[in-house]
Amino acid sequence: MNDSPPSWAPPLLAVQFLTRVPVPGTAALTAEQVRTGLGRSLVWFPVVGGLVGLVTAAVVLGAGAWWPAWVAVLLALVVEARLTGAFHEDAVADTCDALGGGTTRERTLEIMKDSRIGSYGALGLVLAVGLRVALLTTLAATAGAGLVVAGVVASAALGRLGAVTVMRLVPPADRPAGLSKDVGGRASGRTLAAAALLAVPFAVPLAVLDPLGLVLGAIGSALLLVWWGRVLVRRLGGQTGDCLGAAVYGVQLVVLLAVTAG
């Protein structure tokens, strides 16, 4: 039996993993083909992120024609959460719970696996989502439609590139199972380079409309990911899927901070 997935599988698996969009055809893949395909799907993460960003930006602009900017942003984030299954918001909460409440590496990983949200998770989630709402509202209220789309799309694509970057820089934590355990070690330099290349088209509009914002966002994101990698190695001994989701959200916030700074 051929354990190598067909060429069409990796991008579809990226969509299947990062969103709740129904993906036809993947049910026919074997477990080994799915595992291998997930490793190869990493290069497509920024593309999926950019497309999700397009949906978010479209709702912001569409709803903004009828309601105030803050209402449009809230509606857009509801649609986005439905589209992605609130995957990254859940990751932020779990990561904050674990790092806030865990005193040992074993206890921290144990808390991270718990689906319940504690006080640290609730606080982290409120602060992260609240900041994103504030930044997107500022962008929608003060910038033209082009910059709104460019900023939201670039932040979404670069956020998913951030997850691939962490997979490249930090080994998986010592856990018996999980996506990070299965594919984290497969984020080679070639994979990261390919993912970065696919992220470029989603960042070009922002480079044209706000080059300084893109540069500051990229530099800030790089510094954030280096710091985050060191935290993960020190506290967990490596990265987990929740930590990758938190990295996505963090990069999105940094890029939006840079775009709205001017």
C-alpha cells in the first residue's frame, strides 16, 4: 500500500485542519496518508490564513456599511470563529491556563490538555480578543477599505506562517500524541521557506499601502516568535498544538498593532 498521499491532499488537509469548511475526498485517505499529508500541508497554512482573513475583512467592510465599526468587527469575528471553530482562541485560553497555573513541566502540560478554561485562560482570552477587537475597530474606523483588507489579510497569513516558524525553531514537547508531536519535526527549512513564499502574495497589498507597518509588523513578529520559542523550551521542553495556535494569535496582534500605530 502506498503511504504517500496524493498531490491534492496537503492543501485540502490544511483547510480541514485550520477551518471547519467541509473538505471532500480526504475521508478516503489512510491514517498514514493523513499523517504524512499533514506534515506536507504546513506550507499551505499561510494560504488558508490569508483566505480566512479575506472573509473576515469582507464581513468588516460589508457590515460596516450598515453598522458602526465596532459592531461590524464583532460580527466579523463571530463569522471567523465559526469558520475556524475558534481554534486559535481556544489555544490562547489553554496556553494561558497552562503557563499561568503550572509550576512544573509535567503539571503545565497536564493543564494544557484539560479542555476546561480556568481564571488564567479566561483572562488571557478576554485580553487577546479584546485587543484584537480594539485594533480592528480602529483600523475599520480610520483606514480606507484597501488598507482594512490588506491589514487583516496580511495579519492572518503571517499568523499562520508564525505557527510554521515555531514548528521549525522548537521541537515538539514530550507528549504521547497530538498534531505537534506528529508533524512538528517535519517543519524543515525547505518547508518554512515554501510557506514564507506562499505568504508573500497576501502581504504584498500591505507592502504597497503601508510598507512601514508591514516592516514593523514583521520585525515585531520575529522578536515575538524568538521569545515565545525560548519560553516554550524553558517551560514545556518544546511546542504543542495549543502553543502554535497562541503564536498565530500573537502574530496577528503584532501586525495589527503595527498597522494601526500610524
